[in-house]
Amino acid sequence: MTKSTSWMSGRYGESEDLVSDHQLSKGLVLETRGYPAFGLRLKRLRRSIGLKQSALADRLQVNQTTVSRWESGSQTPSPKTQQSVFSQFESRKTEDEVLKRLVMNSKECVHLVDEASHKCLAYSASRAQDWRTSQHALLGVSLWQFATDEIRLAETELANEGWWELHAPLPKAFITSEAVHDRIRIWAGEIVWERLYLSDGTPVRLVTSSRAASA
């Protein structure tokens, strides 16, 4: 078992529970290693929805200095705190149901995630078949916990490629290996990431993939 600790106190600094590999593989807890470039993705999210640092600090019940240090990368909160921060931004606007239906009804193997937290918002029937699950079982679940080494590397590369500074970055394509979990199966093949925006400005990511020829 592993244990993560926090440098903060208060609402976003409570001690984290012990997490077993069995719990993680079962999807009972979210990813415990945090996100690459947490500060940059938080800054992109905040700016995209038109929120000032002071307003974000009030929402999170921390001071503005803390938010500034997060965004600059001089301080990084615990993975559990990162999840808590991003959960405050979850969009529930009904206008976005149209986009989600388009994804769900797509003939391609696609899914849509919140770009900051990787929480699954919608996925096509082909994706559900690819993952060997129903078309609703993984909605609201952070898919980051299932990422392959190649997906993690590609995510890390985004910061150096200016992904978080640009409003409309170019699509990113890469090849991943296969990974099998209790709740999901990722096939080897090409993955393409494209950024979209919800009606309230929240950045989301459309993920399109195709299996390798030998898969």
C-alpha cells in the first residue's frame, strides 16, 4: 500500500487515506499520482471560463497567493487536492448535451473528457465496445488512472509544446501500447487529441483512436 501526504492544511490539505493497488485497479479511487503540469492546466481552465485568480481562490477557500503559486509551478498540491480543485469546475449546462449526444452517436471510436481532470463526459458505442463496457459505466470517472505509459508521456509533452498557452492548439497524435484493467481495455494503436470547449468555456478533449493493424 502507498500513502500520499499533503503540505496544506484546511479544506484542501486533509491527510490522504491509504490506497491499495487493488482499490486502484478496481476504480474505487481516482489517480493518486497527480497530473503533469497541474499549474498550467489550472491556469488554462481558469482563463477559459473567465475567472480571476482572486475569484478562484474564494471558490476554493484558499488565498490568492496559493493559486498563484500553483499556476506558476512553484508549489504543487497533493494529487488528492488536485482532484478536489478540478471537481469545483464540473460543468452541468444542458446546452452541452447536444455535443455529448454527437459523441455518443458517432460511428468512430471516440470519447470526450474534461481536459483538466480527464473525467469521462461521453463516449461512442464503438468506444464502449473497444473498452468492453457499457456506454454509461464510465461516465464521470477519471480515465487518467488507466493511462498507459505512452499516454502519460504524451500528456507530459503538452507543456513543452505550448498546449496550455494556446486557445486552439493543433491536434496531437501518438501511438500507445495495449493495457488491460478490470474496468477498461486500451488497445494498441494511434490516439489523436483535439481540444473543444463547452458552452461555459470549459476546455474538453475529444479523443479519437484506431487500433494497430495487428490488434
